[in-house]
Amino acid sequence: MDRLNLITKDCFGALLQIRQAEPSALPAPEQVQDRLRRFVSEMMRNARDEGLPQQDVDDIAYALVALADELALSKSDEFREYWLSNLLQFQYFKENRAGEGFFTRLQDIRKDPRRTEALRAYYLCLIFGFQGRYRVRGGELELMQLIEQLQRDLAPSFKFDTETLSPHGERPAGNLRASKRTLPLVAISGGVVVFALLVYGGLRLGLSSSVSSLVEEIEASSTTSSSLSPAAKP
């Protein structure tokens, strides 16, 4: 497992649990947020221990926090009401504009070819479903174009032929179906059922395991450290 996968897997695992859980299955929003704060803070500590530059540590944390806030705000009225008054982005970065700030930071990251790990983290958040300022009518196409650009940015480091995509996934329409591109994937684990499809705006991307991929699988395990249960290990 590479360095980025190692430091982000528990955060992504917890976020996936929130995404997949039925409203009645989620703990109280304050409990979920407490767990997420622990995961994010632990991720930042581990990233520093692994030798990531502080700028990368902060930017990766920003991306994950932005994703967490957007995801939580899409849940039930109870969740949304609590989260609006307790945004993680404000707790960590003293701002409430991560929907725009995510893409501002991403733009700066893309200017520095040395910051591949931070770029991969932002790419994964977008594949996971983050929309931010593009969460408006008609924004899906522009966001998909950005994701394609990031794929090309990452391609020199992570070659991944489209023929290895899951045969059960739906192919993109038009020129997306005709073109050959690389699709980096990242290994993320969590206490959730293994799934092979990530959905973005109705476009289902079939993902398969690959040693060189950025997303390999999400493992089902009720005992992993990324459980949202209050009894889970901090």
C-alpha cells in the first residue's frame, strides 16, 4: 500500500459508511462528527509522520473535510440542521466556502508537478462524488471535463488501461466511450461492503482491482478502525 492510501484509507472508509447508510442506521450527527474529527486529525498526524510536506497535509485534509461536509449535508434534515451549525471546514480551516475553496486549492496543486499525492487525493474526492461549486444545474459536464483533465495529469505516474475496467460497469457515452485513457484508482478500506461501482452524476464507472491503481476495493469488516460506532478505536 502506498503512502497516500495508507494515510487516507480510514477517512474514506468512514465517509463511505455515511454515504451508504440508511438514515435510521446512522448514529446521532454529533457522534458521527466526533468520529470524523478523530479520523481527520489522525490522518494529518500520520501524514506528517510519513514525511508529507505540511502544505500537502493541509490540502489533503481540506479536501476530505469538504467532502465530509457536503456528504453530511445531503443526509436527513436532522443531520443537515446539526451540520450547518458545525461545519468541519470551519472547525479546521475557519471558513465556510469549501465548495469553492476545494477547486481553488486544486488549481494551485496542479501548478506544481511535484505534488502528485495531493493531486491524487483531490481526484479521488471527485470520483467519490464531491461537486462543490458544480453542484448546480448544468455543472455535471464541466465537472466531468475537469475529472478527465486530472486523469491526464496523473497518467504519467499511474498507467491504467480502460480495458481493465469492470465489464459490469456502464461505458460513458460518445467520445468517452471511443477514447482510450488512464483511470487512476486508490485503495481505500472501511467497515462497509465491497463495491465495484462509484457513481458520479449518473455516470457509473466500473472499477477493478489493480496493483498500480488508486482505488482497488473497499473491504467489508465490522471491526476496522474506520467504523463510525462510538466503540471504535480512535
